Amino acid sequence: MKLVTESYLAQIDRWPKTGRHILAQFDDESIVVYQAYRPAIGHFAASHGYFGGEFSLNRMSWIKPNFLWMMYRSGWGTTAACSRVRYSETAPFV
């Protein structure tokens, strides 16, 4: 899926005004989610195309469906443990 970007000001008026909602980019086959990692994990994944090195399947990693939410939760990329953010496409949860 090609990521579509748009400025915050261009999209804010289309967002729901009340209630609880998940804002995410998706199509019929997948949904985009974001995860934040330590630099060593992020560099390894970017260089090799898969997770390895210091990455551990025994450690929980929270995914976020919204890029701005991920950036906020990772301290806008300034938190040492969350300074590398990547996106993945995953099958929708049905």
C-alpha cells in the first residue's frame, strides 16, 4: 500500500468531533500500524528487511494505527527507547 500523506490542517475538519474512533490508513487487504523501537533494532530492521539483532519476540511492543499518536507516545522521536518509528502493513482484525 502506498502511504498517503496530508497535512493535519487539511484533514482535521473530516475527523469525528465526538466519541471514540480509530483513525488509520487501510485498504481492503491491510491496515497500516506503527511501532517505535530503540535505534539498534530500527537500524537492523531497515538494513536487513527483517527484525533481528537485539529484537526479541519475548518483549511486548505496542502498535499504533495513527502516526501522530505514535509520535506523541514516543516523545516525538526523542525518547531513547522509542526513537525509531517504522510502519508495517498487517491483515485487518475481523
